[in-house]
Amino acid sequence: MTETPQYLYKVRPSRPAMLTGGPTPAEQEAVSEHFEYLRRLTEEGVVILAGRTLNTDETSFGIVIFKAASPEAARALMEDDPAVRRGVMLAELYPYRVALMGRDAS
């Protein structure tokens, strides 16, 4: 039985000042939609893990580890992220494989 391929996309704010000075209303809306998008995909069993660093400088980033049938499907999922689609976050896609995962990652 073949496992579904896994991917990781890394996101970072297109306007880093959003983390220190606060988001604009449009950015806040996009980030809220981003969270709901990932929550739904997590409930559907597509997203394995999603989170972000807690620093608020230009090195801050988030990651999403997920399953997709192909590189094209993975890219489409990343590009459909509302924050990416609306330009609030810049994203990079990588093939990925979870090697180890603790029982309680929370």
C-alpha cells in the first residue's frame, strides 16, 4: 500500500511590520480565513501539523505539513490558502516526510 505523499509549506508575512505594529483590517481578515482554512483541512485529515514561530521579527515564519496526491495538488492547496492568495503571506513549497512524531505533540 502506497502512502499519500507529504509536503510542507512555509509562510512568512509579506509585510513583517504586521507582527509588531499589528495587522491592517484586510490582513486580519486574511489571517482569520487562513486559520479557518487550515482548521478545516486538519479536520478533514489533510493537514498533519500547522503552527508558527513566536518571534515577531523578520525571521518569523509558519509551517503547514500536509498530505497531497501530487506536487500539483500540493501547490494548489498552498496557493488556495487565503493569506497566500491575498498576498498577506509569501509561501514556499517543499516535498516532506514526517519521520518521527510524538504521541502528544500539544
